[in-house]
Amino acid sequence: ALAEKRCKNFKTCGPNGDSTSLSGTTAKVNNDLLFEFNKGRDALQGGKCAEVRPIVRKAVSLMTIPLVQGTIRYARYMSTGQMGSDKQSEAAVFAASVLPMVHACSAADAKIIDDHTKLMDGRTSGGDAQFTDVKAAFERNYACMGISCADVGGLVFNSGDALNPGEYYPDAAPCVEASPPPPPSPPPSNCGG
């Protein structure tokens, strides 16, 4: 259910993860999870227990996606001053649920996320840097967490939030993975010539 809510906010609904609508479809992450669950079931039924551990790791990675999305969404609320106690609480809970996974990748980035999403005890918001710092801290760890920029998507205006629903908030577009380095050139052939 959480993935269904967040996919509308991050444009990750539908089989390709490129929609804000659930009309006749579901969140892409839920489709991806179902695929992994079926692979796991088949491996277990086939007695291929060694194949199950990587499937479980992939499923756990996929289940972090809505938690990351929720943390980013509420960090944005907090950075804009729209931070009643309900939004502060949601930011803190979302962050707490995913911080151990981020910490396993980078203690420094986990601290950034924690510092910017914890309950503020009457302090003022951290402004735009609060949101962009949280988003960047997550993005630096996506590969380590087994997820991608496309999996998380970007935070979009909702129909009630702005005149341009479906467009990304400032600094909230999806990140782009760095291109992998090109494969090395094959060694020159010493055959025939």
C-alpha cells in the first residue's frame, strides 16, 4: 500500500515506472517484488536453496524504495517550513526505517539524513539545503543499497499542490546513474596475418 501511495508522488507507477496514475495498474516496485517472490518460490520448490539468498537480498532492496521516497518527500516538507508535528513525525519514522541500510553503505550519509529528518523541537527548517542534502545523501548510496535513480524517481507536484501536476519540484527530478566505463579494447590479435 505504501508503494501505491508513493508511486503517485514520484512518478513510478505502472509497468515501466513512468506514471503518476494507478489507473488499471500498480506501482512498478510492486510488480518487481512479485517477480522476485515468484522466482524465490520457484527456487525453493525446485530445491535450489542457494539461489534464494540473492533473491531475498533483491526483494529487501526493492522494499526500501517506498521508504526512501517517503523520507525524501517529508524532508521536502520540512525544508519548506511545512512542518507541523505530523510531517516531522513522518519524516523521522521514514528515515528511521531506512537509516540502517544507508548506514551500512555510508555512516556519513546516514548522519546527514538523520540530522535533517529528526524531530526539530521548535527549531526552524533548514531550507532548500535540508531537502537537497537528504536527496543527495540517498543518491550517493543507491547502488550500494541495490536500487537505482529510476527505481526511486523524482518528487512531482500533485494535482492539489500546483498548476502543473506531474512536473518535478525544483531540485527533485530523478537523478541519473553515471554511465559505466566503456569495456576495455580487446588485445590485438596475433592470429594469421
